[in-house]
Amino acid sequence: MWLFQTNHLAFLLLIFGQYNTFALQDVTPELFGSVKYGTVAAFGDFNSDKQTDIFIIREQSELVIFLADSTSPYFKPKVKISKDNLPEEAVITSVVPGDYDGDSQMDVLLTATIKSHQTTVIIFWGDNQTLDTGVSLLLNKTLIDEPLVMDFNGDMIPDIFGAVSLTSTEICYLKNRTPVWQKALNSTAKMRIPHSNAFIDLNKDFTADLFLTTEENKFETWLNKDGTFTKAHVIPTPDVKIVGQSSFVDFDGDGYQDHLLPACSDEICHQSAIYLTKPGSEKWVPILSDFRQKETVWGFVPGSINQPLVLHFGDYNLDGFPDALVILRNTSDSVQRAFLLENVPCNNLSCASVGRMFHIHWDQSDLGAIRNAVMATFFDIYEDGILDMFVLSKAEDQKDLMIHALKNNFEADAYFVKVMVLSGLCSNDCPEDVKPFGVNQPGPYVMYTTVDSNGYLKNASAGQLSQSAHFSLQLPYTVLGLGRSANFLDHLFVGIPREPGNTDIRRQEWTAIIPNSQLIVIPFPHNSPRSWSAKLYLTPSNSVLLTAIALIGVCVFILVIIGILHWKEKKADDREKRQEAHRFHFDAM
């Protein structure tokens, strides 16, 4: 009996533990109720409750912040910047949350166009988990394109990097809420519009570097060697007609950030491809060039300034390799749909040098049901480490885009580590007793190394908020998949930008990190990594639940056996007592 019960439990664990699906579930009503429209523009923990909120632009003239809640609808519109709070005829083009005055409270930066093609920057200041909409800062210079929010001087307060003219870039520091401008780089290269500039570590020294896209179809890498940026590499784009937005992910799991670029060989994007180049290399490797679904050919949607051609990345199946979401257009009937690109081992010679490639999931019926899709991105809706999806679509009878929230029902018991690096401007003694969680910090770099279930070394890396312009829609945290290995992380490294003249790397290492955990890193003080603190929050996995069920089942089974044996023993005792009562006592005669 015991052998049968053990085998039965093992069989159940085997079946449920290896169940694997890519199914999606539409959960839009339970997230937004009836207010499921607008353009998802940014993410951030606005009210410092360790839950990520959503920033949505309505009719290009107002911003609504949907705060995460524990009751349905799970995102409620609580904070609003209306057109009355903005300059007249302002058209909002992007949103970048962050702590721009160093008080550890989240502020909101808006970019807008006002009667011209120049970009105006407006900042609303955070005030005790809300916004002071009556007081805002309108920067005294305009830009030719949306800015890159970065930490130029390593003080962990976001700065505003942008082009004030075609050949001049400047950085704006906000000192005591007052803008201070200075020339940023000794470069006369013309910035491309729309740009895809990035603030990301490109040489694996845990210090964020600067990546620029120029008008001459070239990419410039400016490395941060001693707190200042020095031009290191200039590489040309592939020989294509349309160049999309550059993105940076650790595509092949070697710890380096790879440069991925969607592009089209013709003006109408009937011939599309995604290229990859390694750091320091000028060789472009195609990792996806076949967009044919049986007899149907799909291709990218040629980008515009307001809606550029872009990939949005996230580890959908937690295997340690980033996947992507992209909008493709049917070349025959112009129908647009969102598609999942899964990062899989390379199966042809063109990508052999990388070892990985993208595979298009044509059979995603839930994504395919959303017609006229214009944008798709990843988001952890339930804060469980599993990345879900937002898809925005265009309806003919609506001024705004429609929001579709799709829950990821991926049920293979894969593991992850979720890391958020804060500003470290304060720890437990923040001004006005605020919680330091509500900041979006650009520039930190995260990498782990561990051993997988087969004994092979496994690592992955990611930059936090490396891009901010043109709806980059990056999350304020990084989710690094660990695959099906439940081993402790051997090493987890976190690095932050450094100040000018400082050659010491600001990096700290943690060991034996528990899988399926969220790590909130507070780098305080900045120049003393050994003093940095990390708060660990656990997210139970499916195996924990299955183990609990198996344990409860075994306990119940043992209790039943004990109960039966106890009942049999009691019956035997009662029978013996009755026999004793009826026995003839000779001593009584």
C-alpha cells in the first residue's frame, strides 16, 4: 500500500511539474474595468508600495497614473495631470518617471510639442505619494527630439541628455529644482531622429556607458572609464533601407549586452530582418530573416517619429534568454498583429556564430485575436516574476488606443530572480520619512552566475532603464530567468554609475541568493559597496505548492493508517474485556 501511494504521488509530481504551456488569458476587465483605453507610456512604483503602477496618456493631452490595488479592478486611476496643468496646445509625446530632485519621491517628466516640432520638457514634482500639479518646471531650452534620461555625473539623480541642435548635445542637471545646462560631449555628429540612444554597460565593467545613434547611419559607443565618457567605437548600420530602434539585451547568456536592430531591406518592409552585433564588433549577424507563415509573408511596420520600429524584450518563459514582442504587418492585406519572438538555439548557418536565434510563434491565437495592434510590451501584472503582456490596438471609432492585458499562463516550473536597484540617496532615514522604493533609477547593471542542473556554468545580465525615449516601455526592475534549475545563485553582482574622476568600480556581490525571489538593492552610501543593503522577498513556485500537496497527502495517509490501527486495537481491547467479564472465577467459590 505504501509503495503504491509513493509511486502515485511521484507520478502526479511528474505530470504537473513538467506541464508546459504558452497559453494567454485576457484579463483586461479585471485590471482596468471599463477605462481600458489610452497609450501605456511608462511604468514605476509611484506611491512606494512595492507594486508597479502604470502611466497612461489620454488623447495626447493628459496623463493618468493607474495605481496598483489589491481589489478588482487591480489598477485604478488615482493621479491625473490634465490639460489645464500644461501649457496651451501642448501635445504629450512621452513620460519618464524618476526622482529628479533627490528627495526619494517619484517625480514625473513629460515631453511635449507646443506649436512646433521642438520638444519641450516639463517636470511635475512628487509630494507625499501624489503630484503637486500646481507647480511644475518648464525647462528653459527645447530639444530637437525626446531626451535620454540618464545619470551623467554618477550622483544617482537622473539627468536630461538631449540635442539642442543637430550637432550639439547638452546635459541638464536639476540642482535644487533649477536647470543647469552644460555641453555633454565633444562630438559634432548629427543625432538621428527618432534616436535610440542608450545608457548601458557595454564592456562588462558594471559601469553604464553611452550609446548614440547618428544621422549618418552610424552608431557611436562612448565608454565610461573614469567617470567621463570617451568615444571608443563607431560602427555602420547594416546595408538596409529602414533602420529601427536599437535595443540591448544579453541575447546569448554570456554576460555581455548585445546590440539588436530590426531593419528592412526595402522601403515598405516586405523584406524584414533582425540583426545582432557583439560589443566591439562591426559584424552584423541576422538572427531572424524568415517572416513567412506558409503562403503569407509578414514584415515590420515602417516606423515614424511618433511610433518607431522597435522590439520590446522580456524573458517570457524564464529560460534565461530574453524573448521579444513585435508588431508585424501582413504584406498582402496590411493587417497588423502582435507576435511573440522566442529566443531558441540556432538551427542554421547564418546565426551559428551567435548560437541563438528568434522563432516566431505564429499559433498565438490570443495575440492574433487583437486586430490593428500598434504596440506590445511585457509587464509583470501580478508581481509574481512571470512576465505578462500589454497590447495596444487602434479602433476606428476611438480617439485613443485600446489596452489589452494578457496574463501569461506559462506553467512550467521555471525559476527567476527579480532585481530592482534604487537610488541609494537614503536608506532608513529618508527626508519626511518617505519610503525610498518609488524611484525609477537609470543605469544600474545586474549579472548573475550559477550552475544549472547539468553542472554547466550559466549567467545572464541586464541593464536597468537603459532607454527612455519613444515609448521604450522598459520596466523599473529586471527579471532574469534561471530555467528549471532550482539551485541557489552562486553570485549576483550589482553595479551603479560612478562620478567623474572616480576610477573605482561601484559594485557589490551577493552570494547564495534564493531562486524565485525579489531583491531590492539600496546602494547607500554610493562609494561604499560593502555597506549596501538588499531586501529579499520570496515568491513561492509551483514546486513549493506541489511539495506541500504531496506532504499533506502523505500526512493524511499516515493519519488514516494510524486511525485504522488505533480503531483495531480498541476493538481488540473491548473484546478482551467482554471475555474477561464472562469468565468463571473459581476463586469465588
